[in-house]
Amino acid sequence: MHAITIPEPGGPEALVWAEVSDPQPGEGEVLVEVAASAVNRADIMQRQGFYDPPPGASAYPGLECSGRVAEVGPGVSGWAVGDEVCALLAGGGYAEKVVVPAGQLLPVPQGLDVKRAAALPEVVCTVWSNVFMVAHLRPGETLLVHGGSSGIGTMAIQLAKAVGAKVAVTAGTKEKLERCAELGADILINYREQDFVAEVKDATGGAGADVILDNMGAKYLDRNVQALAVNGRLAIIGMQGGRKGELNIGTLLAKRAAVSATSLRARPLEEKAAIVAAVKEHVWPLFAGGHVRPVVDREMPMSEAAEGHRVVEESGHIGKVLLVTS
């Protein structure tokens, strides 16, 4: 088979489409013939040499994929050769075949093309686990999503609206904010021109956001805490704005607020399986009902993954960039 390899860390040109050995499914695993994968920020960090795969994971980038079951390993039930699936991965999605723990497989949602399903596993599992399983967003509350036009952001908007929450988003252009509004965002904030703390406070009558989903990390830490409502919850999922910031414990105490930080890739298999099971139970029916849909900016051949990385690094996209095998 062919896969995107990284002989040496570097820029997008470091991604090399090469012939490699086929993976073999072991106990509790399934071999998937990949139809598509998607570009995530974690893939870019891996390419740059900053985010190695967990021990035992594939060395190839790609944290999600869609395709068809090609082989079922020992000890696996409920899946058969030919099933259309999408999968949450620790790596290996940028390839023609990938081995997946059976607990991280999901059926392609009803009415959705198998390739477009590649846009779902990483973002849906990230949003559901952080916004709902950790931060417990409830109907009537306000969610602030930083990077509302990203893959994570476009999914967070839809899922929050589906449960009856109000959604505020930040983005850097009028076009991106308009797309967020089309998905249901109520409060639109251009972070280049507006102070999101002031805008959220104004839109909520001074209360602030009940939940904040943050991809920036250190750069936004203090202002995120300022933007939280009493009993608010800040969920940090990225470090695009740096690793180290100053946390005002006094403000946090006064608001009886909480800060959590999670990653998905390195979690134990049983934790990932629990998240996937929750997503199947709570989110997958929303696709069948037409309440939620993947937002795909563009598709390109997987062999041209370097161009996909350039698009995402330049933030020249809305939603997801897919890499397709054929």
C-alpha cells in the first residue's frame, strides 16, 4: 500500500507519498481500506516534529479516517468485511489501509457519503467529550467557541444548538463569521477587531459564557477566565497561543469556575471506546435527523497532503480539508 511518510520533520514538503508494508490486524482490531482522512492541527505538529504518535501507534499522520472494513481480527464481533465505517485513530489515517481498535469504529451515518464521513470522528469525539462529558453544557446556557469556522468549531456550533444552547464564536474574517451564523451561531465576534470578553459580556447581560471551548491556550487564558460566568467551565483543547500562561486563582474562586485541559490521541483505548460509544448514542441520531452535518471545505488526493497542510496552516479553510485515496 501507499502512505504519507515523514522521513524528516519540516514544512509541508516533508510529507512523502511512499510505498510501505500493509498493516495486519491483531486481537480486537479491524483493518480498514481507507477512502479518506482529514487534516488536523495535530498532524501538522507531528510533521514539524513536535507531536510524536503514542507508543504502539502508526508512525504515519492522520487521526481519523473513513472507508470499508477489509479484514476483521480475532476477538472482534459486530463488524463484517464490506461495512462502511469511520474511525478515531491515534495515527495512520494518511494511508490506503489502517488498523483500528474495534472500539474506535463508527458506522457511516445514515445518508452520508463514505468519504465525507472522514470529517467526523476527531471533531465529534473532541467536542462531545469536552463540551458535554467534561464541561456539561446544558440547554439555555451560553457556549463560546474560539475558532468557530474550524472543523472543531463548526461541529461545536451545531451540537450546542442541537441541545438548545446559545453559541458565541470568534473568527478572523467576515466570511468565516457568516458561515458560523449559517450553522446557528448567535453571537459573532471578529477577534481581529473586537474584544471577545466585552462582546460576550454585553450579549449575555453581563453574565458571561457558561462554557468556553478554547484552542489557543496561554494567549487567551486570562481573558477566558474573565469571560466565564459564575460556575463557568473552561475547556482547553489546544496550545496555538502558547503553553504557559498566568491563571488568576482569585477570579476563578470568585466565580466558582473550573478549568480543564484534555487531549484525545494519547488516551487509553477504553477511554476512547467510551467516548466513541457516547458519540454513537447521542450524536449519530442527529445526522439521521438532519440536525448536524459535516462541514467540508475541499477534497484533494491524499498524495497531495502537503497542499492540504498549507491550506490549514494558513487558515484558508472553513470546516475540514479531506484527503481522499481515489
